[in-house]
Amino acid sequence: MIADTRKRQFSDDSRTEAEQHSEGMLAKIIEQQTAKLPSDIFLWAAGVSILGSLALKIAGRRHDALFVGQWAAPFLLLGVYNKLVKVAGSDRSGSKQ
């Protein structure tokens, strides 16, 4: 009985896992736009953020230095996201490679 239920459950859903969990329209648009950017832009932005923070710290603007220095991590995370979109994408199963 249980085996029949499982068999029926899997046979009713013939779509692949990627097709079942496809991204929405907004995610597709964001991925299309971010994939156009070179990945090293985010690395450079993080570096500039760190150097800017250092310059502000030397200038005695401690709070501004902390604020600008915290931008490095989000820039690096955006770079990782950008790289993942280029390599894997969200709906690679439906596109011809």
C-alpha cells in the first residue's frame, strides 16, 4: 500500500527538480542584469571600501570609517552571487547550452 502511494506520487510528477523549483520573473530579470557585470567589479569595490575606510580612520573620522568599512562584505557577497548566476543560473535546465 505504501509502495503504491510512493510510486504514484513519483509517477504523477514527471518534471525535473529544477523545473519544479524555477525562479520568479523578478529573480530572472535581476540575474540577467547582474550577469552582464564583470565579477571583478565587486572585488574592486570591496578593496576601495577598505582603502576608503582606512583613509577615513587616518583622517580621524572614526564613525565614517566604520560605516564605509562595512561595505566590503556586501560587495564580496554580491560578487559571489554574480559568479553563481554566471556559472549555474537559476533555470539552466530549460536553456540550451
